[in-house]
Amino acid sequence: FKLMPYELMTLAAQAKTAGHEVFTLNVSDYPWQDMEALAANLTADFWGLAGLTINRRGLDAVSRLIREHQPDAHISSFGLHATAFGQELLLHYPGLDTVMVGECEQTFRELLACLENDEPYSNLAGLSWREDGGAMTGPPRSPLEDIDDLIPPASYFLTPAIPTSRGCPDGCTYCADWTMRGQSMALHSPEYVLDMLETLANRHGVSSLSFTDLGFTKDKERAMAICQGLEDRGLNMLWGCSSRAEWLDGELLAGMRLAGCTTLDLRIESGAPEVLESIGLTHDPEQVVSATAFAREAGLHVRHI
């Protein structure tokens, strides 16, 4: 809760670059009286609220509060919970006007254009809305093919936690990540990642950070290029990342350590093969043991999560 949702900063970066006046706020730990003052005094045509399962009750309360003070504003939600339960949110959260489903940068741009031009937004791809006392959802929007086309939040915001990819190729039965872009992964290019890191270091003074995505080590060649780029650009940053054990080897781990990696989170889910099989994973627990040994030999602090 101390970190603003990265997806919110991504949407804000696209809107800022398009010329909109944008305020970004992390209200997760606001006292309620401060939230009341904010809703009453900060006038906005559009309010975008991150919809996470853990803040679902706050989403209802805050959207109702904004609606009370700003009845003409358009209030929309986005995120994993909003994507999984878009129509349900609209049926039960009267403060919301719409829900942006899945990867919503393009939906966001098109929705803002509709509102600016006073055009209908029903049937907009990737959007849920109210209609005839119920809720409807437009056609599904295809996942972004090239996520390097996005304006990076680092262009405007200081954040010590960034993803270098989107999605996940695994099909874990309990995970909601597939609702965003299906069982697929998109990787930022090494140049895009390094440009983000250089901006964070030189403009915002960031010297340590974490890569929050699962995919940093998925493509070994890409990961090695990022590590080499950190050295070539003189970016003396300390960082951590997470990985599956099967995506690691001694060469990659040594390269990561030389590039400033200090902490590795190994996503193991379970040590019991029968449990792994039941949740849709196929890696061998022995791979975790060997990957842990390699990582510790390289000088990394290993956490099993």
C-alpha cells in the first residue's frame, strides 16, 4: 500500500504525454476525513480508481464519496479485481460509471476521447458499462503486441519497483494474472528497460529497486543484455528480482550478481510434486534446490516464495 499501483502510473504517463492535466494520488492510507476533503476540493472530469481485491471495499466507499461531491465526473476502475468482476462491480458499486477490463491503456485513451467529444462509449472494446438496469461488456481487447510503445512511468514518476515484462506463460489454476492478457508474456526490450533505469537513476536519484515481474529471467539473452547494459551505462544500482528455478543457470546468476543483483525470490509454490501438478505447474522441486545452490554460490540472497 505504500507504493502506488504501477498500472495507475502507466495510465497517468500516457495521459500526461497526450496533454491531459493529471493528478496521481495514493489514498490507501488516507484518514477518511482527508479523503472527504479531497473529494470535495479536487475537481476532476475523470477519476480512475485501481480495483484490487484487497481494496474492494474501499473502492466502493471512495467511488460513492466522489459521486456525492462530483455528480458529473466520470468514475472508472481498472486492475485485476476490476477485470475479473467488472460487471459485478457496476451492479453493486453505484459510484462507478465504467470498468476498464484487462490491459487498458488503449481503452483508456479511447474512453477519454469519447468523453471529450461527448460521444457514446457503449460497445467500446475492453470496457464494461451500465445499460437497461444491468451491466454490459464490449468486445475483448487484444493484449498489446509491443509494450515498448508505452510511455514509461519513469518519465514522470519516481518508483523503486518496476516490471520489465507483462503476463506469465504458466497456467497456475489459482492465479488471476491470466485475466489480464491470457496465458502469454510480453517482454520489454533491453533498451527500453535500460532507458527506464537510466531515467530513474539520473532524474529521480534511484539507486536501488526491485523488478516486480515474473519474467525478468524468462529470456536469458535479454536478461544478460540488461545486466551488461547496466555496466556499460555506469548505472551502479542494487536490485532484486524473482524467477522460476527452471529459468536460471550459473552463467545468468553470475551475470546478475555482477550487475548489482542482491536478492532473488524463487517462486516455488510447493515442494510436493502432486501439489504442483494439481495447480498446473510442472517444474521439479530438485530444480529449486540446484537453483538455490547456484544463486547462493553467486553471492545472492535467496528467498523462497
